[in-house]
Amino acid sequence: MNRSIAMGLLLLPLVGAAHGLKAKDRAAVALSTEWIQKANKPAAGENGEVVYTFGQSLPTLVCAPLRACDVRLQPGEKVKRPLAGDTSRWIIAPATSGRDGDETTHVVIKPKEAGLDTNLIITTDRRTYHIRLVSTKTQWMPAVSFTYPEDSERQWADFIARQEAQERLRRNRTLPGVGLSVDALNFAYDIEGESHWRPLRVFDDGVHTYIDLPREATHRDAPVLLVKDDGGDRLVNYRLKGARFIVDALFDEAVLISGVGRHQERVTVERR
């Protein structure tokens, strides 16, 4: 068992018995006491603010009569309602800073006398603040604010999500079997002619030309590729990978041929 919980349980039996607390109640109080007393050393912020980490323990605001203490909330956070344990000897008022639409809410707190000790609950549209209020004759804290661990976690989660989205976009825009983004490929080709193996698309990467045939064409006679130039039709180096012709050159016009005589099928591919 945690040492601070054990100490709390040892100190509570007499008090608990006097107030009718059961063992489970004393255990609950011990847990709360542990959180209240948990070390949460504040840090120095801008403009003299004392900065606590939200949710780590019960932060204390020390104020004094004739002094106004400021609890600054997260920018854009809206207060629903503040609730104090002692509303007769503490003045709690709202204030805002910043321009319309980009405001920061402040809770301004003033004790009417010294020697007070109570608590304050501030509910907002994002979270609930629990703060201890203490008043002394002269010591006071002008301003308190908070850091929010979940914001850092959310920022990392958003960053990772953006990276994953960019990677998905990159994969979606990368043509399988080519490894290049579609933005780096030229699809400006016209296809004329009809056949069961008529190309679905033709494109090049500036070095190679790719001719995608229907997948079922690989189970029947594949056509022969001839490139047209001033000397007529000529063979070029190409290979068939699956249903894709990969030509080791660029061309302005080519013809795909299968069959002979009147059964011959021809499809022309021309670069625009």
C-alpha cells in the first residue's frame, strides 16, 4: 500500500469513528488526502503568474484582503459556474481579456478578511478546476494559471495523425508497380482501336512507357508492340509484367497487334 495512504488510514480511525465513517469511507478520504497533499511544485510563468499542472494535485491560491487575485483559464475556455465553499467572505467575479471571439476568461478572487481557508470549484466547457483558497494578512499571489498535459498529448496525436494521413495520401497517389506519384507521371496518351486486350491506360515517367492491359488479357494471346517512326514499324525492348507492358523508351506512336490477316486486331497508342 502507498505509504501516504497508509499514514492517512492510521490517522483517521478515531475521527472516522466519531463521525460514523466506515472503513471504505476512511479509505476514500485517505485517497483524497493523498491527492491534496501530492507534491505539485508550481513554475514561474509570464507576468508573475504561478503556473500549476492541471489535475496533478490541489493547487493553492493565497490571497490577502484588499488584493485581487487572478485565476487565468485556457484561452477560449468558457466558465459555466464557479462554486465556493465560503461565499460570504470571498468575492468571486468574472473578467475577460483579449479581442472579441478570441477571449481569455479570468476568475478574480478577493477575500474579505485574513485567516480564511476554503475551496473553489470552477466548471467550464472543457474541464473542472478544484482550487484551495487561503487568505493571509500580507502574503498573496497576483495570478495563477495552468498547463494542460492532455494538450501536449493531443498535439502529438494530431501530429502523428497528420503524418499518417500524408503517408496514406502518398501511397494512394503512388502507382503500384511503378513507385512514383501520379503527379510525376504523364498520362497524355490517346488509344484508338478495339480488342479484348485494349489498354486500360498508357503513361510514362520520362524514361519508360507503361501500357496497362486488362488482367484477363494475360490469359490469352498478348499483343506484339511495334513503335512507329520514319522507318516504319520497329520492335523495341519491352517486357510484360503481369498485365503491364514496360517499354524501355518513350515514343510518339506505337501499335499493338495480335492475330494475322482478317483476324488481326490493332490498337494504336499515340502521345499527345
